[in-house]
Amino acid sequence: MERIISLPEYEAQTAQSRDKRMAWWREARFGLFVHYGVYAALGRAEWAMAFENWPIEEYEKLADHFAPRKGCAEEWAKLAKSAGMKYMVLTTRHHEGFSLWDSQVNPYNSVNYGPHRDIVREFVDACRKYGLGIGFYSSLMDWHHPDAKISATDSEARRRFNEYIDGLNRELLTNYGKIDILWFDVPEPMKSAEGWNSLERNQKMRALQPDIIINNRSRLDEDFGTPEEHITADKRDWESCMTFNGMSWGYVDSEQAAKYSLNAHAILRMLCKVSSSGGNLLLNIGPAVDGSIPAEAIEPLTTVGRWLQANGESVYGKMDRDRLDCSLCNGLCDTTVKGNTVYIWNWIWPKDGALVLGGFTSRLLRAHILGSEDDLQFTQEKYRILLRGLSERSPGIAGVTVMALEFENKPEFVAFAAIPQLNDGKIY
Ligand code: GLC
């Protein structure tokens, strides 16, 4: 490895290669997060070891109950593919400190315990088989390592612990071919990038994988932001990670949790929100201890995949950040924008065969429903567009229909055009 460069130099260098490295990711929009580890044996989410105060030696034994069935990684990849997702991120080692690969630096791993198999290898093979981008989640916090906690105050322990973290990530980025994403998490107990040697480590990791994309959780900004459990646009590249039940990432063994799970409609609302503001959605599943996908995730995700087959152009690819920035039709529709086309995502279908959109100042050339080649009839007067002749019920899968409106030029919009008290005169 060449010499370690300073932070400003490093940031300039990574910024320069960013467009090229991130081109695929910026168009991919939708990925699957997989939280899988020993915690699945308890079925009380991924923080059980900490919240339930498990002594390390006792928790360690649970690893023998970790029992991924053969082919489970392929089941995840198959589901991701059929959901229209473009990449997967696996928790290769979560905070509990259990490595899902044949690690030489961490003997607490899935080859020495439980299945005696390299689950990371199976995951990588499955991603490649289904043409999915490959992401490695890698916790910085480690509840199992004896130096982790004291490394906040003891510099010798910190040196050893950082070396251990280097070793883990070096293995991950050396032994499995090309890896697309390195997804760090929870940089505790050190409170600074210096404490974690992040500048040095991340440079070393990039030397191993020159095209890799790194998230912002090693106390350096790196390539993309990671809003967690909320979808909030950022000026930089960003990816919202969301749980399936609104509560936890790791498996929860409870019918009640299953009931709180997302349906296809809710997932589509998330996808609309990220697509309209230039972000990605990393949606999580927490497989059971045998690696099986919680049943409640399968139907909604495959429905979303069918929906994306018809409506993908309103989601994938280079979307313009939605300057319209406003819900149309009383919030009954939302929009995404690509070039001269506005995609109207309809959530509540009109009863009388007509949909009115107010505020557009650009001339509409053509309107059609995605998935159908037939043009929609429309009239346009001043600010109002009236789409007519709509079917009685929403024709869209999961009741979500997208209408593509192609304008003469980049679509412009005036909010509340006819109402002087509300019209701020701005053209959006
Ligand atoms: C949090 C949690 C962790 C989860 C992660 C996902 O930082 O500690 O359990 O893996 O978020 O973003």
C-alpha cells in the first residue's frame, strides 16, 4: 500500500472517483439488508446480548444453535431479485462479535461453531448468481472482544483492537473477489475518526477494492449518508435503511411482530419517497435461526417486485430530485420526475373516471399509465390538467397506479396557482 495521505487529500481523491464508483448505486434505488447472526437463536432482535446482560461465556454457547440451512443465502438472493432489488448487504459480523466467515483473526465464527460453514462465501456466491451488488455490513463495536470496551481509555488495548478490526475487514475484502459496498456501523467506544484509525483503515480498504463504496459510520463522511428508520433527503448521496416491522433488525420470534410488518403499499410509499429525492432504500429482513425468511416479508416483497416490473421507470435510473416537492391531489398522489416526464403515483383512485392536477405551467404532450401503451385522454387549461376516461378501479398492482406525463420541456409547477393567499409566486 502506498503512503497514507491526509484527510483533505483523501477526501479530494475519493470525491474525484465518486461519480464513477457510485454510478450503479445511484441508479439501483432498492436493496435488501439482511440481519443474521447468533441473536436469531434467541429471537428477540439483534441487541439481546446487551439488553439482557448476557455474560460473554454464556452467550458464546448460543453459537452452537446457529443453524443456517443449506441454500438459505440463495433464498435471500432469490427474494431480493424477485422484489426488484439490485443489491444486498449482509451483517457479516454484528455487535455480538460473531463472524459469519472463516476468520483467522476471530475464532468466534461460523466455521468453528454452529454450521461449520462460511456463510459470507454462500452469500457472495448467491449475489453473483442473481446479479446483485454485494455489500458487507461490518460492525465496529464488538461486545465479544476483550479489548473493545477498554480501548476507549487504554491505548495499548486500542491498538490491538484496531488491528483486529483491520484484520477482519482485510479478510472480507481480500477473500471474496470484488465487493461493492462496505457498510460500517456503530463506532463505539472511540469518539473520533483518529481513535478508530478510520482514515488509515479506509484507505487500506480502498487499496484492496478500488471501486468500493463506503458509508458514513466510521466517523468519516465517506461516500453516502445512512438515515436510519426515516426517509429524509440529504444533499449528498444517501440511503435510508428501514426495518420491516418498524422496531428491530434481527429476527423476532413473535406473531405479534409479524402483524406489524409492512405491506406492499407501505413499501411503495417508501420507494416513492426515496425516488423523488435521489436516495436509496435498504429494506431489512431478519431471517430466523435456520436462515429462513420471515413469511410475512415474502408476499409484500414479491408484490413490489411485480409492481416494479410494470412501473420500474418511475423508480430506477437517474431521477431528478423532485423540484415539484409537493403532493398533488390533496396528498392522494405523489410524484417522481425524470427529465421532461412527471410520474404521478396515485394512492387513492378517483371515483368518477377523472383526475385533476393543478399547478402545471408546462405544456403536456402525452399521458399514459405505466404498464399500458394506451394514451390517456386529457385536456389542459391554464394551470389545470384533467385526465379523463379512467377505469372504475385502480388498474395498478397493490392499488398503486403510476401515470407518466410527458411535458414539452422540464415540467414547471406553481403551488396553489389560483389561490392568492397561498400562491407564493414561485415557479418550482
Ligand atoms: C443500529 C443498530 C443495529 C443495526 C443498525 C442498522 O446502529 O445498532 O442493530 O444493525 O442500526 O442500521
